[in-house]
Amino acid sequence: MPTLAPVVLLVSEHHHGVLADQFGRYAREYDVRTARSAAEAVETIRAARAEDRAVALLVHDGALPDAHPLVAFAEWRELVPTARRLVASPYERFLDDSETLRHGLAAGKFDAHLLMPRGVRDEEFHGAVCELLSDWGSTSVAPEVDTVRIVGDPDATLERAISEYTGRMGMPTLVHAPDSPVGVELTAEFTAAGGEATYPLVSLTGRPPIAPRDVRAVAAAFYGPPQPVGSTDTVDLVVVGAGPAGLAASVYGASEGLSTVVVEAEAIGGQAGTSSMIRNYLGFPRGVSGMRLAQRARLQAMRFGARFATGWEVTALETGDGVHRVVTDAGTVEARAVVISTGVAYRSLGVPALENLVGRGVQYGSATSVAREMEGHDVVVVGGGNSAGQAALHLARFARSVTIVVRRPSLAETMSQYLIDEIRWNPRVDVAPCSQVVDGGGNGRLEWLDVHDTSTGRTTRREAHGLFLLIGAAPHCGWLPPEIARDAHGFVLTGRAVPEESWVAGMPPADLATSVPGVFAAGDVRAGSMKRVASATGEGASVVSLVHAHLAP
């Protein structure tokens, strides 16, 4: 049965004709409807829901006859929380609307404010509309077409891990039961080729299905079989880790003529790649998902000639006089310079009962692919950083309630103000300060949590269908040799923080240089870094000039 076209609803008393003309180009794939008031819009939304249609986008012109624009958005959001919200103001009122609605946009009450088109082919306007629809389609509904097909139990740990990996790589993914039509088809194809039908089975972009035993096997199937990474020659630069810092280093390194190889153990993007929406990144006024930002950066680096070895973990760094060896499971790359940008991992909560439920209601990281499963349930997010705030706001599109549990008295010390403002306004998100999760359990999956309030000493049990852990940061540095100086927490020391015995002629290394000449660090793995996407990107770009200086004859 074909999926019903999602609704785009245009609400305007006086400009509905202009909007209807402009949105006519979307009518082939969306059900474009109009309303002349906030009340009529509510009726239209309820009618769409009764037809089992999704609502993708709500548009109004900034001046409704029967409700304040922000009040209308709030009411519509309660009815369809996943729909994106857009104000398209007419020319004569655009500046006034910008001033009166500015605080609502800053608080996340709607997603974008645009000037209503005054003529044909206003591609700036439609580019923004397509961004909103693309964001809705990639995060709020199951994909219409799957690039990756997984056959197995959607609740099994490995199936979830593969789905999360392929989603972070920007590949639309669906999990099919073995007895579904797709499951039967792929199982028959696998057994016809001589394989024994064990699950999960994975088919990538129409290729014959495989039976992977871990996520790395999926990465190898997509990017090629294990083989030595890099080339037989010594390259100029190896970047270890493809988070924001590593991606920036790869773009700037390759674009400035350095032969560059990037080695990444997991999905491109690092922790930032799991963020549902980053709103304070320069140049993206409507925000950008971590996955999209990472994949765009990867393509940009590849355009300049950077080569990526994805799915292979670096196991050792052998430093030398002028040439360093980066050892991976797939081979060794020799390089004249190395940038360490392996980022950080979330810390364990340390509650054994909950560790046993990882993948069954308990998730480390935001796990955006799981958010839709939280619809109508109560969920808890542990953490006070930007990643936790972004995860909470995304989950609030689906969950009945989201509670952010944080040890500190407030979020102000660790979270950006724009996220705090959005959280304060969102009626589905609460903050539990001075609190920590101390226990949890359920019958085969998470059903309840015990939360201890350190200010009162009370422990309260609450229902919970999901627990998302985004706490602290432990650096990925276990593979580094002892000559790379690190602080007490394991973060790489650079610049003046390097112990004086490693200084040369009484001078400290450059700001992003480590205790070993030719080895640099950028991003979250570096001691003293800001732990923000933009700062990591800046360090990754800046480190290339230091690499050039090191390589200069």
C-alpha cells in the first residue's frame, strides 16, 4: 500500500493565493493545503491526522486573524510536534515581523523566517524550504526508499548498531523482519548463493546480502575489503579521526596540496555526527544536522584529493625521526606529519543493571535513529552539555516527556544559552538539577529508573522507555605511545602545556603541536579544548599551517 503524501499546510488570510502558487512545485510529492485562520488550520491538521497523513511543514505569513503567530505555532506543535514551522512574511511587513517574532525564533518556537517570494524562481526561498523538508524527512519519518536493508530483529543490539552506523553515514536504512516480503527475498538470495541464513542480513545499495558479525564488517562491505590503507609511499599527512577537527584538517590539508589520508574507526563525524540539529554553527542560520555537516565535509575533502579509510581502528602510533607510522587493522601508513583528532567517548554511567540494557532502551549518545521509537513515552537524558540539550529537544518531537538529569544545580555552566532558552520554552522538556540516575530495570528492556536528588537526599522511581547517556568525555588515546605527553585525564597536551623537558632550545611547541615533532592534536582530544564543534573545526583548519611549517625544508 503506497504511503499517503505528507501535508504542507499554508495558513494566511490575505496571501494564501501567493503561497499556494509558490508551493505548487511541491504538489507532486506533498499534499499542499491552505487555511485562512489559526482555527481553520487546527481543523485541517486534525483532518490530516484522521487520514493517517503526516504533516511535514506548517507555513503562515506572520499575521493571523484569530491568534498571535507564536500562540498558533504552540497549538499546532502540540498536535504535530515533528512538523517544521516557517514564517513567510510579505515584503511590506518583513522588517516589523522580524522584530516582533525575533524572540520566538531565538527560543525555537519556529524554525525559520523568510521573505515571501514576490516573483517566480525565488530559489533562495525554496532552498530554505527544501532544507526544512529534508530535515523533516530524514529525522521524523521512516525513509521512503532504503539504501541499506537490514533483515533481523529491530530490537537486537547488532541490528541497532548497524542501523545507527549507516544512518550516521547518510544512508537511509530500514530494518525488515525475516518473515516480511523483503526479509524473505533477501534470505532466499543469501541461501541461493550458498550461505546459511543467520541474522542479521544486510544489503547495501542493491549488492548481494551479507551476514555481518559486527559493524566493521558492514563498513568493509561498503568501502571495500580489508587492505593496506594509504599508498606504498610516505604521505604528507595522516589525520586520525574524522570528527569536526579531523574533517577540517583533511579539507585544508588536501586543498593546500598535502597528500592526505584520513583514518576513522567508526562513522564519519564523531560525536558531532550524532547531533540531530546544530544551530550555532557559522553559516547555517536554520541549523544543520551533525550527519549532514560531516558528510558534506567528507565530500569536500575528497574533492581535493583526501583519501578516507573508514571502519578501521588505529592500534598504535610509532613515532620516528621525520617519518611516523600509523598502524591500523588494515595496514600501516607512513606519514611525515600526523594530526590526532580522535575526539572523546561518553563515560559509562556505572550502573550494572543499566549497562545490561544497552540497546534495549538504554543508549550511549543521542541515537537519533531510535527517537521515533520513543513516541508517546517518557524518556530521560543524562548530561548537561550541548549534545544532551540537542538530544532532548529532538526527542521532545516524539516522546510524551523528556527529563534532563544533570548533577549540577543548572545547565548554565555547561550548555549554550540558545539551547537553554529552547529547553525552557518547550513544554515537553523538564530539567532535574542536582540529580543522578542510580538504578533502573525492566522485563527485557528499560521500563523504570531511580533518580536520586542530591540536594534533598530523596530517590524517586519513574517510568522510562528510553535513557540517553551523554555524560562527560573520555579521550580516545589508549593507542598513543608514552612519548606523547598527556594530562591526568588522558587528554593530549599541546603548546605550553607540554612538559618543559620536551621543549626544544627552551621554547615550547606551537599551540597545537604535541611533545613529538610532527605530531599534532586538534579538537576534543586536546587538553584545554572548548568541546564545541566550531572550535574543533577551527583547530583542525589551523593545524594545517603548523603541518606546512613542519614539512618546510
